[in-house]
Amino acid sequence: MGVFDKAEKRIESAVGKVFARAFKGFVHPVEIVAGIQRELDAEAKLLSRDRRLVPNAFTIGLSKADYDRLVPYTKTLNAEILPGIRDHASERHYVFNGPVTIEYTLDESLPTGQFTVSSEAVSSDGTPEPTPGGEPQPTSGTLVLEVNGVRHPLTAPGILIGRGAEADLRLNDPGVSRRHAMITVSGDPDHPVITIEDLGSTNGVHVNGSRVTKTRVGEGTRIEIGSTRMLIHTPTGS
């Protein structure tokens, strides 16, 4: 089963139980997934031999009728749409430069059943990043925690990792505790001190293959939490 098929089944499951009648004859969330995937493919910028930077902030333009029907459900629908986008990116070795977001706007020039997709690469602080050839690209010099193709800049005070709602980095992984680990960033921003600490999780934190309670980490560190693998590195844009 392909990535799109899995996304379609996941969304159909959610929509079919709650929203099915609301989308009959209008823009369907599965169409939005396909539209965003096409946007990723069209906008992918070469970073290295097997890695490409893609947009992470998407704006969906909707007709008045589609906007009125779709927008009340966007929080739930985005939760179903985003995994399909991340799966597609992972399959094609795409790299996001910040959290993936989807927003919806009203475009009264559109007929019912049609929509538009626009996108840009935006860093975690909300600013567009320049890319190779004059387009946006990852900022060099700042260490990032890369998880499933998404880069999270490691800046003070740090990142709480877990499955719970309070986590800064939420992982939909059954092997991850609600408050699993804390990455702390301190010291000089040009020479930060970065540590990772297990917050009493069930399955522990593994750094470079060894289970740890608390340890310092840096460039090239490999972290495993549950079944999720992470890498700390400095984006070079090349």
C-alpha cells in the first residue's frame, strides 16, 4: 500500500465516522493531501545528493461553500492529513526546515469543489528561509534536532519531548511516554551546552546506541526514543 493510499484510508476513517455528509460534493480532505504532495514534489530544492528541502507552511484557498464546511473541522482534519504529508516526505527524502502547518483561507473567486495550494519554507521562528538558487534554505551554524525530516532548532531553554499535549515536540509513538525526555540548551549561543535527560520514561532514552539517564549531546549525536530516531546536526545547505 502506497503512502497516498494509507493517508486516504486514515482520512476516510476519520471523515467517514463524523464528517462524511459535510464533504459530499465539495473539496475532500484526501484531495488536499494530494495537492500538498504535488506541491512538495514541485518545490523540492536539492540540498545534497539524496536530500531535498521542501516547504513546510501551506495555505489552502477555498471557495465560500468549501470554506464554510471545511474550516470548522480543520483541527481534527489536520491531525489526519499531516501524517500522510510526513510519510510522503520521508519516502522521498524530503527535509522540512520547521514544523509543518496548514492554514485555510477564503478565496471567493473559486468555484465550489476547487481549491488552491500555496507554500513556503518557514523556520521555527516564523521567518522565511532562503533556499538554493535564491529560494529559502536552512540556516547554517545552528544545531537542529531532526525528527522524521523535520528540523527543530536547538535554542535555549530547550525542548520537552513526549506524547502528551504539554510536550514541545510531540511524538505519536506508543513507545514514548507523555513526558519522556528533556533536551536542555544553555550557555553561549555560539557554543551552547546541550544535554538530554530521561524524565523517568518507561522505555528510556538511547544515545548513540547506549541507554542513558542524562548526558551531553552535540553534532552527530543519534538519539532513539521509543521507535523514533533523531539526529543532532548542523544544516549546511549543501
